[in-house]
Amino acid sequence: MKTNNGENPDAAKPGGPRFSMSALKFILSLCLLILIVAFAVKNTVSVPIHYYDYQFRIQTVELPLLMVVLISLFTGFLAAWSVGIFKQMKLKSELRKQNKTIRRLSGELEKHNPGET
């Protein structure tokens, strides 16, 4: 992509090279991966998880602490993503209604003022 004066905005500047967004994402992902691996190595203990089965009997399962944390993070991510998708669908529906209203009102305006727009 070039700017109005024909320069490439991603080109190196006198102050130093510019990082692209994908390089920044890669570096952050790598740091996150290192933190997860360090957590997994330091916390190898298994923890008991108590839950109710479909007949309301208490069951217990032993899972590594890392799995418990990752399952919790994934469940939270899934819940937040679901809420976000719901809000996005609601906004799209509202936008369609508003566009329909604009088209209807533009048509009425054209009927009343045929030469002016």
C-alpha cells in the first residue's frame, strides 16, 4: 500500500525499521506460548474436580492443573464469543431495519420532490 506521496508506509524510516502487525502478533503469541509452557512445567500436580453427573450423583475426576486452567479459559472465551456473536447479529438486524426505513423515506421524498434530491 502506498501513501498519497507514493511512499510505502511499511518502509524503514530513519528512526529504525517498522514492525508489521503480523510480526507483533507472532511475537506476542510466542511470549504467551512460553508463559503457558512455563506454567505447565511448574504446575504438574493433579487436582480433583467434583461434579454432578446426569443422575445427580457426585463424581470426581483427577486432572492436571494446566488442563483445568485451559478448560476454564476456553469456556470463558466461548461464552464471551457467543455474547459477541449475539450482539453482532442484533446490530446487523437493526442496520437492515434502518436501511429499509431510509429507502422507504427516500422514495417518499422523491414522490414529493421529484426534481430535488
